[in-house]
Amino acid sequence: MQGVLAHAYNYLIEPEPTVQNDRFVEPNEAKYLFDISQKWTRGSVLKFVGEAWDYMDFDA
């Protein structure tokens, strides 16, 4: 879990990649995870990742 959250955090602190193959997609590859069609934003997911990290009590 720590590795997943760290990977997500490192992805989210950077601007959205411009190369399509570098963007996160849903498991079914139907939509990008961070796109205007989604209900969430990169900022809201970054906040969630931070809260999950704190909840799991991982060291920084």
C-alpha cells in the first residue's frame, strides 16, 4: 500500500503528462483517470492520497 500511495503521489505532484501513453487510465482503458469528464480532480485525489498515507501511519 505504501508503494501504491507513493507512486500516486509522485504522479500527482507533476503536471498531467502530454504524451497519451504516460497518462493514468481506468482499468478498462475507456477513460483517463484525470480528465474533465471525471468527477474528481488531481487536487482532490492528491488530498485523498495524503489522508490515506496519514491514516496508514506511514513514515514520511
